[in-house]
Amino acid sequence: MGIVNVTPDSFSDGGRFFDASRAIEHGRRLAVEGADILDVGGESSRPGAVAVSASEELRRVLPVIDALAPVGVPISVDTVKPEVMREAVAAGASIINDIAALQAPGALEAAAGMDAAVCLMHMQGEPRTMQQEPHYDDVVIEVRDFLARRIEAARAAGIARERLIVDPGFGFGKLLEHNLALLRQLERFAGLGACVLAGLSRKSMLGQITGRGVDGRMLASIAAALIAAQKGARILRVHDVAETRDALAVFDAVGAMKREGNHG
């Protein structure tokens, strides 16, 4: 899943793709590099981010989705707002990536009324305040239980299980120790019966580990992506598509050789 931020304040790219034409060009380049999904977002969810109106979010994302739809790569819309979900899907998006796990008023009903897949993410608090002393007694159990409840809520609303994706929400209301515990035990989320998405690319947890700024975290991001894949993640949300695909190709080749050896 290649990231296309149509925002002026995203932590990773500093608004480089805020202009629609540049965002479209970036999305097309990610598709050429091998992205299987393009995740288009018009509202920053970085720590401390301020919410934007639905009309402003739509102004940002709709031209980009419309232009990228003919590329032939499934498009995900990164939003919490039901009105943005509806219009983005009508414009060509086929996945709703919701950091609030369909908890906004009307979001469950909006998602249930469409055929799009839905990613349910865990976040403690909300972006503006989520990193102010987050606390868990057992982060893995609490995040897993939350996602299990959101799956049941989605199913009760009429959303089929096969349409659901779960994301533990690395960096969303979590300290380094919480993020590492989730990554260490990521395979436990596969037991929820939904595809697991991991979004670790360039995040501050990697900066804390390596001491590098955002622009210097590509290698750490690839390492984290490989660990997530090894532990059951089936969708990796990344900035560096070509480099991550190369690393995964080696990982998959070794796995295939191991399976053939076991078979023999």
C-alpha cells in the first residue's frame, strides 16, 4: 500500500504532495514501482494534527482519486468522515481506511451501504492529543479486544467479514514500548479472522530506535516491514514502495525455497 498524502502537514513528506497534480504524479509513480494499493488521504493524522472540514478534505482527495482510478491499482481513502467515504468510493476508491474504526457518527452505516473493503484501526485518543501519556495495562490484549469489538460492530451493521482489515495502529496513542510489544506479537491479530495491515513506515518509533530523522528512516522502515510480514501482516502501508518490494521479493524467495525443501 503506497502512501499518497494530499496534506500540507503530514509528518513524512512535509506537504510535498499537497498540490493535486504532484499527488497524482506521485501516485502514478508508486503504481509503477509496484504498489498494489494507493492510499489517498486529505487529512493529516500525525500527533498534534488539527482536524479539517469534510468539504476541504473532499476538495483535496477527489481530484486525486478521480485521476488515479484509471491507473488500475485499487485506491484506498484514508478518512474518518462518512461523507468523504461515500464520495471517495463514488469517485473510484474501493477501500476505506479509517483510523477511528468506523466510530464517527454515521460511519458504520456509510460503510455498510457500500461494497468497499474497510480497514479498522486502533487509536487511543485522537490525533491532536494521542501522544500525551498513553497508558495500557496490556497493550496487545487491549488493542486486540478493541479490534474484535469493532469487527463485531461492523458485522452487526451488515459488513461481511471478508471485507474487513485490521490495523493495530502503530504510533497512534502508543509509546515505543507499546509499539514494540505489538510488533513482537503481531501474529496474534491474525486470529481475529481479518487481513492484518501494518503501517510502520518512517514513524517516530523508528527514529527513537535509530536516532535518525524522518528522511533517514527508509532502511529501518524496510526492516520493520519485513518483521511485520514475517508475523502475518498481509498489507504493508509504506512510503518507499520499490525498496520494500525488493526486500519482500528476497523474503518470499527464501520462504519458497524453505517450503520446497520441507516438501522434499
